[in-house]
Amino acid sequence: MRRVVITGAGTVNALARDVRGTFEAFRAGRSGIGPLELPDLERLQIRIGAQIRDWQPEALFAKAKLALYDRFTQFALVAGAEAMDQAGLVLNEALSHRAGVILGSAGGGLTTSDAAYREVYQEGRARVHPFTVPRLMNSAAASHLSMAQGLKGPVFSVASACAGSNHAMGLAFQLIRGGAADVMLCGGAEAMLSFGGLKAWEGLRVMSPTGCRPFSADRDGMVMGEGAAVFVFEELAHARARGAEILAEVAGFGMTADAAEIVLPSAEGAARAMRAALQDAGLRPDEIGYINAHGTATLANDRSESTAIREVFGDSPPPVSSTKSMHGHAMGATGAIELLACLLALREGVLAPTLGHNAPDGECLADVVANQARVAKPRATLSNAFAFGGLNAVLALKAL
């Protein structure tokens, strides 16, 4: 089978609006979580989040284009452009037919649908913006990214809740490895920090009013974030032939379903996904030097994931961190943003920290990279995503 590598990366998130700035925030242990700025904030119980501040789309996009772009699409376009710039790809007609886009998103154009509901039900308007449907559809970001970059191969979106971007990247990996494409832009985009999005999550009673503290004994829930991360996945021989800089190899992918509960995680399903990724990559558990955990800072997830990691790696697992403590839980985009921490570990020997780890939980992992970044030299990493509905997706990366 063909080998797949990463030749470009781009991001927009609460920490920074590019990859280098995100790496610097990871290294410094800087959090992007803070007070939200939203309409009707006083009607919300949860008033913190990892929000992208001072976003000015009018400075980034032409007015005619902006009429078609929901916030999540805007994030995807900026992140995708950075990834393509780094990759240095020059597309001819033949390559454009062998290149595509797969993006994950849980909510799609939620800010658009939220605004439309407000206009119809609260303000009593008789009609909504004529582009409401093309703005809110889950595949909008993938479609616009394909148009912006001239990619005419496989293009679609994945909606598997918080595992969406890991599924998207895993499918892109499989398409290239299997010969159906040579280049794929993949990752995820999310903009769920709207009044309606937060109200919906408040109903689940899993949100923290104080902060995100994964694996810490005093954790009290997740904190929502937003943003996008997009990567250029490329067939190894193709990348080498054009002299591209290779950031890492995508070594394996595993996905499973719990087939159990809609909101409660299963350690067994998560463990099977990690084992599947290792097997697909041809890696032993002792070759993994870092795990970026799903680590939502909810009581159930952190204990379940810790159990799963111990099942796969034994009593001395590799160092683990949850960067959601910095960039929040960006839902369908979160796995893609977290893959940046794996790239940082492989390329620069820095393990991003888990902020807010104030006290160990005896039922969670012992070797959490707590509060400060750690210097290490992993040769291979795992990135976990375990979503509502029992949908698990794990990516294995290794240095090349």
C-alpha cells in the first residue's frame, strides 16, 4: 500500500490564527479560554468559552463571497489556505482531479441556523436570507475549500460529532493509501459558540462554568471552543518527487463503535480503536511516545479513556495530555486542532501540557503532562477522538 505524509498544516483557533502561534501557545501553556462575547449572554448559565476574538471576516473575504460563508466556513478557508501555502502545491489539471477535501463538523453552519431561527421566531420576519441553506449545510466548508483551491477529486463532509475531524483525516488517509487520490485537504471546522449552540449544550449539564481541567480530581466539565485545522495529506512518492517538506507520516487509523450508549463512553470501544490504529500502523504500544487524549474534563470521559489507555498500554502508558484545556472542545474540529500537538511533539520535541491539572484523580492516568510543556523525543504518537454515539477514531503519526 502507498504511504501517506503531511506536507502542510493550517489553523484558526482561540490560541492563534496560524500554526506557529498555536505551537507557541502550546509551548507556553497559554489558555484561550475566557469570558464569552455573545448576544443575550445574560440568559446563559455558561459564560466562558475558547472564542476566537476580534474575528473580522470583512477584511478577509470579498463581500459577495462573504454572503455565502458561515463562520465555520470562514475558519476552514483560512486554515486551508495556510496549509496549502506551506505545502507549496502547484495544481495542474491532472493533479486537481486527484485532489480533494474531507472535513469534519458536528454543527455545520450553526451560527447561520441560529440567526435564521432568531429572525423568524423572535423578530417575526417573513423570510430569511436567500443563502441560508447553502450557508448552514454541513458540507459547505468542504465545498468552498475545494472551490478556493481548485480541487476536483473526492469532496465531502463527515458528521460524527466530536470524532468528525479524526474520521475525515482517517478517510483521507485511506483514499490516498488505496490509490483513489494523491492529495487531500482534510481536518475539521466548527463554530458552535452561538446562543443556541450553548443553550443546547447547557441542557446536557456537562459544561463547566469555571474552566477546563482534564484528568484533574477537581474537574467539573468541558468548555466549548471553536475554530478549524486543515492538513495537506499527500502520497509519499508524490511529495518526495516535488521536494516537499514532510511534517510527519500518517502511519495508521482505527475506528470503532461502542454500540452501547448515546452519551456515555465505553472504555472497551476506545481501547479497540487505539489497538486498531496501532495494528494499521504496524506499531507496538511501546513505540508510542505521546498520546493526545480526547480528555474532555468530564467525569465519565476522563476515567473511561484512562481505563482504555491502561488496557492498551499497561500500567506505564506514555505521557498523555489534553490540549482542550487550552483551545477548548471544538467539537467536530477538535481532533484536527489536537493533531497539531502531535506534530509539535514529533517535530520539535515538545509535549503540550494539560492545564488546570490541580490534583490527581486515582481513577485517571498517572503520567499526565501537567500544567507545563515537557521536552521529549517521541518517534510516534496517537491522537484520540471519542464521540457521542460511541464513535471512536484514532490516528497514529510517526516521524519520517
